[in-house]
Amino acid sequence: MNHDDLHYMGMREIGLAIQAGELSSEAVTERQFERIAQLDGRLKSYALLMKDGALAAARQADREIALGQLRGPLHGVPVAVKDLCWTADAPTAFGTTIYRGFQTHEDGTVVKRLREAGAVILGKVQLTEGALTDHHPDIDPPVNPWNPAHWTGVSSSGSGVAPAAGLCYGAIGTDTGGSIRFPSAACGVTGIKPTWGRVSRHGAFELAASLDHLGPMTRSAEDSAAMLGVIAGADDNDPTASQLPVPDYLREMERGVRGLRIGVDTRWNHDDVDAPTRGMMDEVVRVMTELGAEIVEVRAPDAVDVQRNWFNLCGIEAAVVHEKTYPSRKDEYGPALANLIETGRALRGTDYQKILLQRAAYTGRMRALMRQVDALLVPTTPIASPTVAQMHVSGQEYVDIWFAMMRYTAPLDMAGVPTITLPGGFLADAGTPIGFQFVGADFREDLIVRAAHAYQQATDWHRRRPDLAWV
């Protein structure tokens, strides 16, 4: 087994090897830190490494495994968490300078569950300021391992770069307007935005409480299913976490897609969408049809107004999150997050009520649609793999590009429904991945994982790896 093969093994694959005693967790963890030292000075995916704690956890995993005390599929597997998840043994900066050095005395629930599952936490991966759209001006942003000229997605940029480059076997991301799905598509990994409430938000810094979702980002649907199974479930510390039981996603995903009804709104998927994305979507339909799924033409509810009001709702909720430091420490904020908070502070109570009513109506229409099908197939973005230059604009250009990019993400956060994003092709000229989503009904992550796993069994996009010779 060569060096790169080890780093690019699947989470499930490396876990089984560690748990069978074929590899030691300590050796695998040490290899991960060696690779991070080799590559991450250029890729910038990690905000903070937790080497001593990780190696201690790996040694403990090896001892437990030797005694037959197996904790599950993540036992001994090195992973990373987004640097908005509280960790008792390391600070949490939230992509900001204001919170740099912030230290709690407890792990967030997701971190706690990863540790209880025997996972080895390598460190905290970088994110945009406050988990919004832009990195703080004083923080170096992560770099796309496929092509440094291309966007990494936001805000879970480090959570996309690290598994794509073989710097961890999976990472925790968060999604408020698309921040699991954008970097998954941009970096060629697979990410699940669960149903709102499926995963506890306790111990995770908020961008907007009613829009925030925590979920896994890995190199395959199988690995994301394994990770979701560990972090999902009720939590006494989060009254908004669902009490519904957590399915066995790994078992359910093997059932295939024969007979599943996949909804497609051809108009929504094709209008104002670039040619590479349209071609990818048509090819996904072909593959799913060959696998035995039934393609059903549907009409998705109009999402333009609810998408527009995502910005206002996010601004209101972000203003609440930051009221202790904004505007009192306004000068320490970057422009994107400051502008969002100002938007929220300027809105009236009547504006807020109108947003809530509109959101409820859209959510109801989405639920009605999802009663017709088992999954809905949509792009992740209408623009395939944009460049950094395309995304780093200002003024009206900034408003326009972000409104376009969030067409297939923000409305689904407003509705709180689950999605899985996975790679479905590459741009021929840039060599960068592009992705699509399967959307599910509330708490039917099992169905969208089935669809994604079947697609990945029939294709190899998720098995491709970036050429990192340029690093």
C-alpha cells in the first residue's frame, strides 16, 4: 500500500482495516499529520491542529480494538471538525478574529458523539467569517486542491478541501444557505445537509439558528452515511433536536433504487443554468433510469421570493447572534458579515412576520411535492465550478452572483429538508468537479443516501483525486 493509497482510502475502508488490526490508528493518524505538514501550508484547510490529543485518542482506540471493545464504524478513524464546533481541549475561532482564543469547558454535541464513537479528531478546519460568504480579511482562505484559481465553496471551505486532498477521512460541515453543498460540489466530495433538527446544534456557533444544519462531508455517500449515523439523534442539550429514532443508514443504502420515484423539474433544472451543469443533470437522469429508478416530471414550488428573503431572515438571526459584539466592535468585522448584520438590524417586526409566513407557505409546498416522489434531483449551483475571481466581486455584481448561486441551496434551508450533494462530472478545461443534489422529504436521509450510493456504485466521479503536484 503506497502513501497516497492510505490517505485516499474510504472512511469505512480504513475503519475496517484499523478495527481488524491490519493497520493501527496511531500509525494512520501519524501519516495524516505528515501529509498535512506536507500539503496544508499551501492548501490552508486547517485552522488549528490538535496533534497531542489526536495521537492519544488513536492510541486509546488501538488498545480498545485489541481488547475487542469496538465502538462502531468510525473507531480509530481520523476526522476533522469545522472551527465553529466547541472543543474542550482547543479554542474555537468561528472564522473570526473576535473569537480567536475562545475556549469552552465542554465539547459540542457533535464533537462529543464523534469522540464517543472512537473517532480521532485531527483538528479544526477553516471556515468563512461567522460561517457566511467571505473569509475574514486577516485569515488566509483554503485553496481548491483541483485548481487554485477555482472557488472552494463556503462556508465549510476547509471541510471540503481537507477530505478532497486526503488530509482527513471526513469532516463536519455546516449549512445555512449552502455551506455543505457548495464546497462539496467545488471540491468533489459528498456532503449531507440533514433535515433541520436531525443533528443537534448544541455547542456550535450559530450563523442563523433556524437555518443552521450540521452534517458530514466525506469522499462517498457510504462514508457520509456512516458519519451521519454517529452524529444524528435527540439531545437533551438541544430542545430543537428531533426525538425521532435514527435509521441504520448503512444498511438502508444497500437496497438500491429500483422502483424509487425520482422527481425532476426540467424547467427549474435547465433554465438559466450553464451548459456543463445541464449536461451533467441529463446524464444523472440517464444513469438513474438505467439503475431502475422511475423518473417523474414534477413542478417545484417557485422559490425566487423565499430565496430573496433568506438574506433578510439570515440577517435578522445573525444580528441576534452578534448583539454582544456588534456594533460595539464593528471595526473587527469583515464587510460581508457586517453588511448582513446591518441588514437584519434595519428590518422591522412586520417585515419579519411576512418572511415567516412566506417561509411557512414554501415549506408546505415542498412537503406536498415530496409526498409525490422519494427524492428530487436538482443541481447544486447553476454555474459549474466558478473561479475565485468570479466570486470575489463587489457592489451589485456581488449581489447578483450570490443570488444566482444560492438558487438551489437557500430555499432548501428555508424548508429544512435533507439533501445530499455528490460529484457528477468535471469541467474539461479547468479539471474541476461539479456536483448535484438529491433532495428528500423530512427525515428521509435514508432514501437520498440510497440514491447517492447507487449512483456512486455505477460511476467513478467520486473516486477521482486531484493532482497535487502544484502544491
